[in-house]
Amino acid sequence: MAKYQDVDEYMAQLPDDRRAVMEQLRTTIRSAAPDAVEAISYNMPAFRLDGRFLVSYEAFKRHYSLFPWSDGMVAELGEEMKPYAVGKGTIRFPADKPIPFELVTRIVEIRNREVGQEAGAQDAP
């Protein structure tokens, strides 16, 4: 497996149909967290906020995964998450169905808030 230096390099190796969906995920995440910085984490596209992990995402053969998990996020989104939550840390969107990008936006907004709160807690005296 190739080791990617940046997100553009990762995207370039995807088949066209996968790249289009992954670019939509990338754009959705970037819009929901405009201050986040792109990175490669565990050899997949990711975003970091103030140096802290925000979210990563990956294309697989039968699904797309989003890795933003937090118990607070799952509790806040409740039933909306049930069709997609498959385990601690992983949200899967089937490749043969449209990704609910409005849900992705809400997930990233929650993570953005959580990461900001974590930063504030570490900065407190």
C-alpha cells in the first residue's frame, strides 16, 4: 500500500466514481469546519483543528467510512446514527446509496464544538 503525502495524492489514486464522492465528503467537511486543516492520518484523509484530530474519512469497496466518533455526538444525534454506526469510532455509509451529507455536516459541527471544548479545557488554569 502506498503511503500518501497529502490528501490530493490520496484522491488522485481513487477510481473516478469513488473520487467524486470522496471530494464531496472533503468539501462538506471543509464547509462545516472552515478552520480545520487537512492532513493524512493513518494513511487516510483527515482534518485537524488546532492540532487536534477532528475527523478522517476513507473509501472502501462497499462503503465510505467517517471516523469522528464520540459518545456525545452519538447521544446528540440519536436515531439518525443507527443506520450508519457500526462500532466505536466508525460510521459507514453504503457505497450503493447516497451519503446523507446534511448528517455529515451535523457530525462535523458537533466534532468542531467538541474539539474546541477540549482545547478550552486544556487551556484552563
